[in-house]
Amino acid sequence: MSKRMMLKFGICVLFLVSVICAISLKNESIKYAFTAVAYVIIGVYNTIDYKSYGEKSSLAFAIMFYCFSASAIAFAIISTIMA
């Protein structure tokens, strides 16, 4: 198994754990936090993909998922304050 496949498998497992935790919990701010973690995991994978293989689309996707993560964190903070 190549390093890229092992990285993909590990990130998929972490992503699924994060999604399952986000779905199973009842607190909205914690759901947003786990969603942010999932987005960061995808962003890190795309960043590593860009650094290793030089794919420009991976860098664009990494930036996009980092922005999604930042917005999920902002929603978590706002929902905590509003609750």
C-alpha cells in the first residue's frame, strides 16, 4: 500500500468519526465544532496532496475547506453565545 493510499484511508477514517460524532450529538455548537474538524481534515489532506504532487486544484480545495471550517467555528461560537 502506497503512502498516498494510507494517508487517504487515515483521513477517511478521521472524517467519518468526526461526521458520526456531529450527527450523534444533540448540542448545536458541538455539532458545528465537529463539522469544522471534518473540514480541516479535508483541507489538510488537500494541502498535503498539493505539497506532494503539485496539483493546483488541491490547493484551491484546501483553501475552500479552510474557509468552510472558519465559518463553522464562527457558527459554533455564535450558537454558544445565543444559547
